Amino acid sequence: MPVTAALGLRDDLQVVGRDMEAEQQALQRLAAWCYQYSSQVCVPGDRPGLFLEVEASERLFGQPRQLAQRLQQELGRLGYHAMAGSAPTLEAAWLAVHEAAHLAETGAIRRQLGPLPLARLQLEPAQITAMERMGFRQLRDLLRLPRKALTRRFGPALPDYLERLLGVRPDPRKLYQPPETFSARLELPAEIHASQALLFPLRRLLEELCGVLRGGDTAAQAVCITLSHEDADDSALELGLQSPTQDSARLLTVLRERLERLRLPGPVRAIRLDAPRLLKFNAGQHTLLRDTPAERRQDIEQLAERLQARLGPGAVAGLTGVEDHRPEYSWRTRALGEPPRCTALAHRPAWLLPKPRRCAIENYEILAGPERIESGWWDGRDCRRDYFIVRDAHGSTLWAYHEYKPRRGWYLQGIFA
Amino acid sequence: MGVPDTSPFGHPPESRLKPLLQMTHKPAIDALLNATPRLWQGRQCSRGQPALPTGHVRLDARLPGKGWPLGAVTELICGQPGLGEFGLLFPALADIGEQGQWVVLVDPPWIPYPAALQAHRLQLGRLLLVRTRNEKESLWACEQALCSGRGGAVLAWPERIAFARLRRLQLAAEANAKLAFLFRPENALQESSPAALRLQLEPGGQQGTRVNVIKCRGNRPAEPVWIPQPFSAYANPTHQTPEHALACPSTSAPGPRPVHPGPGQQQDPDRPQRYH
């Protein structure tokens, strides 16, 4: 139907130009997403669809009809409208899509697809018009003719197509190979002004990403989100996780925290989501018993991610000892993945003051000491100290030292809390 | 409630109630009662309250479940640092680490000294430090930590915390069987609290640290306990009593926190600064 005729029927019609390139890109991404349901995915290129080999995964996902329903539902959640059909050959399956038919054997192709009008066939429009002029109306009219007659009238391509349709001739295709990275762009139908409103389209992209990850048996640890604005530079948002994941819920919790504090420099026109590195996914064994060490590790990692998303990357850390006799240099924070190393020392306070504080020893009662610590001649922070355990007038037990080098004096350094 | 508590162990005299109970007893009711931890049952007071031994025999004896209450907030009220208040938890925190659970420290006021923690069997590998920028974030982080996973302990040092907020922490701890320890300044004594256990720590001279049980859910507050501190025995017995200490604040020592912390408190030179 021409656009003018359509507009004549409904004047509130919104006409959008078809973007073939975006369509192909979307198909490529969906092919990666579909990889989780079939290891043989084909992007035909000459039509807006995907082919999936489903027989091999029938035991896992059920009959083609059930799988089709599931795919339609899940694609719907990603914001795509999908139709599905299945048949023993590629070309027959393509025709079955419009009928939402699921043909189990080659014999059914002739029977069920025979009444289809010629316009449905994957042929040149000019050729279809020519056939219609000759009096052919339905697919079965063509199937009735011998191959020789068809070749003479329409060239060799048509009988070839019909034979592939019926499964007489093999139909080899190039299979889709999943990519090493993931990148998806979404043009928003309307500009988004509030950062919270970005959650909805981003959730779609994240779910798409996680489908691709499941399909390729890969996982992502960092996700980059680029927001394009009309009259400001792009703003970037990075979601980092403690360990690689395929779980969209985990990415979403981090995203939510980030969006809550995000200030948009202007309305958002388009969103791009990149996972620059897809890592090998190391799925832990799922156990029947909850509360395993692996699960606790996961819990704490997710907690760390949530906290970091809101408080900043430096907000969460572990603790480790450092081989140094000077207490102020004997500790540092560590990343969660790094194993701690530490030598236990008796008679040390639970807390260290961030900086030793000058004090007057007359105000304190010495309970124990001295313990000599002399170290650091090699790094220019040479010191010689005598440590004492002291008690102040209020009854607090503290750690104090008398320094001889580099400056003389009494200092407080710890609290026996 | 109306039946006087006559048993020597503090149990309700169940033997007298038994015939009555047998008539109406249904296992389903028991199952239902046990499934909801938020329901306080009279007999919880002296038995069956899940707890983790504190590692101090005398303190355990005073507490209803014979230990730190699991799935509950414990407030440790301490007018000044250096009374062994953090060390009081070390045996329990070490057990938690050995069970493979995590200990989360939310905004500790000073730097935990790894060598000392290691000497008390704490698992550094299962210790998480969280640093925030303000008290609001600190409480948020605390709640997040309590909501994540099951088991383990969360320690925090809030100066001020509203009753409703504290109640939320209590519910989060309950739902995830966590141990929550809040170190509070002395003015917290004047506030009411939904915490399951409130202990006040005071200097106890040579005997160590005096622990007063201010509140414990399911039991009457008991007599104070003295927890010996490693070097207390060397202290001069005539040196100073706590009363004396409060009467003469020293200028160079970390003194007691003001009862009503003002806005300038962070700048108090006598109070060791937070390390971030």
C-alpha cells in the first residue's frame, strides 16, 4: 500500500523510514542472542529474519512450537516483535512463519504450504508478476509442473528454489559466528530527561547482552554505557563488577545505584551499550545446598558491587598486612580478589591511629613495655622507638611510644579497643 | 506471663501447663510459631534463642542465649575508646571467619591493625572494610551489608541513629541471621532502642572492663560482668576510679565524647580523627 493511501485511511499515522543498516545490525545482535537456544544460527541477509536449527535442542527446549512461543515472549521483552514457524527445510520454514505453522516432516510441506499465494514466495517481484500473468495463483500450481518446463519458462533459479523448499536439494548456509565483543545502540523514540527513566531502555539492552553472553558461554565484567545528547558531549557510565557474570539482575542492581546519582547534562537521544571484553564464563557448580563458601563469596562480591556503585570505587576494600616493623607501614588495603598476608603479633592494639599523635607521658600510667622497634634505615624513614602500653586517666588502654630518632618525644599510636 | 517464675533455671514452669497444652497441641502450630522469628514467645527467654558464644564465659552466663544474639542488633555503649570494646567481639568474629562467613566493618573510626587481628584468629581474608563520606551513607551501607547473604557480622559506629532506622537494621539482621554490632556513644543510653541487647562498657580498674547489661530481650538485665583486659592487672589500684576520671577531664588524652555532640565535634583535636 502506498504511503499516501495509508495516510488517507488514518491521518494520525506516523511514517518512519526503514533503516536497513540498523535492521541488519539488530539481526546480527539477535543472532548472538539466539545462540543460547541453538548452536546453528544463520543470518540470511536477504530478508528480515533468522534461521535456527532446533531439532538438536528439542530435548532441552521442547517441541519447536514451544520454543517458538518462548522466543517470541523473550524477544517481546527485548522490544522486538517476532513471528515464528518451523519446517524441515529453510525455505519452507520461511513460508511457515506467516502461517505460524510448525511442519514436522517434508511430506507436510506440499500439503500445508501448497495453497499459499505466489506473492509469499522468496522470488523476484517481477517474476511473480510474470507467473501471475501466466495464470499461476498458488504455490501448488508451480509444484505440479515438471522441472524441465519450469526451467524453460522461468530459468534455472525457480526449480532450484522449489527443490530446496521441498527438501529434494540440500540448502547449505553459512553459519553465524558469535562475536568477541558486544555493542548495541538504541535510538530513543523520544528524548529522555530524567536519569531514572533510562532504566527501562537500558534494562532491555542489558537483557539482550546477557542473552548473548549465555549464548556464547561468555561473561562480562565491565559494561560501558554511552549516552548521546542533543547539544552536549556524550556522557559515559561504566558498570564494573567484582567477577564476570551473565546475570542481568546483577548488572541491573549496579545500574540502578549509578542512575540514582547520575546528573544528565542534557536530554538523552540515544544509548549505546558496549561490553568491550567478553570473558570465558566459569559457571560454578549449582549445588542443592545453599550457603556454600562459593555462594557467600558471591554474596559479598555483589554487596561490594552495590556499595561501590553508590559510594565510589574506593569505598570497599579488604585488609592485609605488609612486612614492615613500623606499625604505620605494616598495613594496607587490598582488592577483594587478592589473598591477605599477615604475621600475627602479640600485644598489639586493635586500632591504629592514622597518624601518631604527640602526647605528654606524665598523663599516662605505664602498664607494660618497652618494646624496641628500630627499622627503616634503607628507605629514609629511619626510626628508633620504645613502645609502651599505657592507661590514661579515664581508664582507656593506649599504645604509646618514645621516639629517639628522627625526633625525640612521646607519641600515641594505637588504642586497645 | 501471669504465672510466677519458680523454676531455678528461669524456665516457665511448663510441667503445670502440660495437661492443658496436650489437649490443644498441634504440630502445625509449633511449626508455624518456629517459622516466624519475629514472633516473641514467652519461653524464648531462657532457652532456644539462637546465639553465638561470646568467648567470655562470665558474659555468656548473663546473656539469654548464652552468647551474642543471632539475627539481632547488639549495641555496645562506650563513653570512650580503649576499653577493649572491639576486642570483646574478637572470639565471636574469629568463629564467624572460621565458619567461612564474612565480617563487614562499616566506617571503622580508626585503622584495624592486621597483626593484632591476626593474633586474635580473625580471618583477614573474610574482612570487608567499607568507607563512606557521611553518616547517611554509612547507615545505608550498614543496611545493605545486613541485607546481603545469610550469616556473618556487620560492625558500625554510628554517632546518631533514629529509632526507626535502628529498627530497620534490626529487621534486616533478623531476616538474614546476621550479627549486627553498633558501637554507640554514651548519650545513646538516654534513647530507647529496639536492639535485642544493649551493653554498656565502663573502665573497671584492675579488674578490666565492667560490662553492664542495660537491656536484653527475653531476660532481665543482669548483674555487671568484669571482662579482664590483658594489662589491667598492672594498673595502679589507687590510680583513679571511673568517677574521678569523669570529674577531671584531661586535655591531652582522648577524652569522653560530649554528651550532646555538636557540629564541631569532628574537629575536636582530642578525639582521634577518622582515617578517611
